[in-house]
Amino acid sequence: MSEFMTEQRHQDDPAKRARLRWRARRGLLENDLILMRYLDANEAQMSDDEVDAFSRLMDLTDNDLMDLLLARKEPEAAVDLPQVHALLKKLRTA
């Protein structure tokens, strides 16, 4: 078995795609709208780094996530990573 076949990429795994979409359903309607609009337009092309960044953002509270999406705050601590900054830039223009 090839080393590339040990774990399916996000795009090739329907369960991972469904899990990501489920996590994007948020308590704040504004978050939900931004995240779902982005996934609808970009999910099939998301890189593994983007999926990781998206997952890290999903670990935040709704209010912290909203502050990042509206650029009221910038990422700190565990989400202060280049791939998170890049994804936020895309989400903010979505």
C-alpha cells in the first residue's frame, strides 16, 4: 500500500466533508451564513491546510469566531497560524 493511501484527503472522504459541514452550523446566524456560503463555493477545492484552519476556527466560541470573521480581532494562541490567517482573509471576502 502506498504511503499516500494511508489517510483519505478531506475532499475524497464523504464522512469528513459531512463532519466539516456539520461543525460549520453555528449558533449565531451570521457565522452560519458566512461559513456555509464559503463552503458552498469552495469546499471541493479546499486544501488540507485550509481544512485544518477551518477546523481550528470551528473550535472557537461563536463570539470569538465572529470577532475574527468581522476583523474585530486577529487570531491568537492556537489559531495564530499562517493557514488560519489566509483562510480568514478568504472568509472575510466571501
